[in-house]
Amino acid sequence: MSNISRRSFLKKAAASAGGLALAASAPRAVAASPKGAELATVLDIGRCIGCGACVDACRTINNFKFPRPEKPFPAMSPQDRVKVEDWSEKQNVDSRLTPYNWLFLQTVDVSYKGKDYLIHIPRRCMHCQNPPCANLCPFGAARKLENGITVIHPDICFGGAKCKAVCPWKIPQRQTGVGLYLKMMPRFAGNGVLFKCDRCFDRIDKGKLPACIEICPEQIQHIGPREAMLEKARAIAKDYDGFIYGDTENGGTNTFYVSPVPFEVLDRALKEQAQPGPHLASVKNSMAISENLGKALLLAPLAGALAAGASIAGKLKNSRD
Amino acid sequence: MQLQNQPAFGRLYKWLWGLCILGLVFTGFGQLPIYARYGLSTLPGLKWSADFYFTHALHEAFAFLFIALAVYAIVIWLFGRRPALSMSGLLRLAILAGIFATGIVRVLKNFHNIHFSPDTLLVADLGHLALAVVFLVTIAITAALSRPWLKTGYYGQ
């Protein structure tokens, strides 16, 4: 008897059902977003069955964007500190984020208020409203689009992984041996390109849905203008007395998870059950200090002018004396 | 005007200006992921240099000092004897103006509700970095050749 896991069974069943559904119906278009309005997604993880169809669809649809590294990789200095990150031989890994897998499922067993839950959580970039990855990228490679999607331009990224260092969830994943650094000084600067979910921005530009949303047989994901999606998330949460994650995290993101179980409980379970990847803890606004210092900068001319005025007044007084 | 015979910029100003430029350069290059790679952050007392959020905040603090000192100089110039800038002074001023303009764009982009197009930010990001490198080269050359900012001596006279 073949050993078929629950997940692989669900995956096959869901892929078939999803494929039939896609074939039978006209593709649902992304709800029109008013000019300047950001798109957000809602994920009702209370209804996710963990089939993995979204993971497979993401990998298939975005395959043409995946890295094709040149080998052998150029030597990088200093060797003890700069490590090669090569996922090209492990492209099939779908149990964590990699440059070839921009979406994966975390699964946790939890008990809450005397009830047991098996919760599946599709994880990928949260698409922050004020993304530190894009704000702090020194080369302008990580960028936030007008519709709220954050992308990393593979032709500009140098692979320094600063975006990953400043990301509260450590989402971007690096592949060595691709990108601009190869054409510059690969020994001394750069180390590939960082990859992450780009919310199928190219499909959205054509009025299509992101692959993960389109394929979902349970339709647990929704996409639309942020305010409408936030309302939807609140309505779902109200329905089963649930909780929302992502609306205020890191100053606000464009991804809202809705769960019947508090996210502190899920986050604890992720750690206890050694689930890889991003946490579900509360996240303070990473850019808050920068925003406050930016406001203070507006007062700098005033400080300089006042100091000069005082200096001039003092000298005039001394001259008179 | 009586001010014409008074020292316009004292020793404190020069020290503050030097500190400001040094701080901006160090924290500015700290925005590139190089201090950890090249072991600078492993040196005693320099662990903070690999903390991007910290060096970014420091960079903005030095930018505050830079703008205040620049406005101070402009006001003193406006109400003083207005000596002419030398060619190298003009060049340095133009580069600093470029660094200031691209820096302001970078500050504004960090605000929650301000959005620039990715191409604008690409120009600002790369322009800021390139101009900083050009500025460093320029001050190295002008220092080596002892070229003053002004046609006539001005500092601390």
C-alpha cells in the first residue's frame, strides 16, 4: 500500500478541484482599486485545510522568475564571513521559504478554550504599509509599488541581504550566483539576489488574481482595497469571535490573517512545535524612530537660523560695546 | 557693517562641521552591508555599526546637525560680508546640495503616507551614494592641494 500523507492526499484532491474550478469559471478579477489605494489580502486561516495548492500554484506561476545561478560561484572575500547560499540543488523544498519557494504552510496543533484546533498558516511576505526592506535598501532594489505591493528588482539587487536583516519576519531569501554583483566586483561586494513573494504583481497588472488566491479550493483568501479587506477581516473575526494579525503589526501591513485562536497562542505553538520560518508575535513599527527623526529634521533649519541670529546679535552687541 | 571685522565661523563651528561630515560618512556607509562583512563590527566597541536601524537613526541625527550648520552658514553669509566662493568651494557646495536633495527624498520616503515612484527612489538612492563618494574624493583632493572654500580666507579670522 502506498504511503500517502494526509497533506499529499489533500494537495492532489485540492489541485484537481481547484484546476476544475479554474477551468470551469472565468477568472475572478482583482477588485478595482481606487487610484492610490493599496491592495491588501485577507487569509481566513480558520478555514484553511492545508492542502498546499497555493504553494504549488505559486511555484508554478512564478517559476519563470526563479534564479538560474551561474556556476561555479565566484570566490567571495572574506571567505570566513561571506557564505554561499545555494538553493538551486534544493528547488523542491516547499517546507520553508527559499528563493524557489515564496509561500509555505506552517501547521500547528493547539488547544484554546477547551477546543482542539489544527491550524494551517500560509506564510509569505506581509507587504508592510511602510516596509523597512524598501525604505532601507541602499540601492533602490526593494521597492514598494503604488498599489501597496513590495517587490525586489532582481536586476538591481546586490544580494547584501539587508532587507532580510531589517524585515521583522526575515522573509527574503538569498540565492548566490545571480544578479548584478556578478558584473561588478563579485569577490568584494554583493552575494546574489534576494527573492520573496511579489504578490503576482504582474498578474495583478493584467487584472488577474495572485496564483495562490486563484487556486485556493476553499477560497480562504481575498484581495482588494485595504479598507474593504480590513472590514472583511473584521467581519470574519466577528463571525467566530476570532482574532486578526497584520492590521497593526509593524505599523500596519497589507496582509490580514484571521484566526479563531489568538495569535499569541499560535506563535507559542510555532516555537514549541519547532515550525520553521516567520513568527506570529506582535511587531512594533520598525520605522517609527526614523519617522520621528524625519519630522525632527524639519526643525533643523530653524535651529541653524536661531543659532546664526544669536551669533549675529551677540557680535553686534560686542561691536557696539 | 561692524560684522565685517568679526570672525564669522569659530573653531567650534569647524569642529562641529568636521564631526558632522565624519559622522554622516561613517553612518552613511554603514547603510551598506559592509561593516559586518569586513569585520568592523567585531572590533571592540563597534558592534553597533552592523545594526542598520541604529546607524540609520544616527545618520539622521547627523543630518540634523548638517542642516543646522548649513543654515547657520547661509544666514551668516547673508548678513555678513558675503565673500565669494572659490571654484573648489562651489564644486563642494554643489555636491553637498545634491547630497542634501537626494537625502531629503530618502527621509521623506520613510514616512508612512508619502510615496515616490520606484524610479525616483532608484535615482535618489544611487545618486546619494554616488555623490557621497564624489564628495569624499573631492575633499581629499582639495585638502591635498590646500584649496580653500572661499576666494579670501574666512574661517576663524
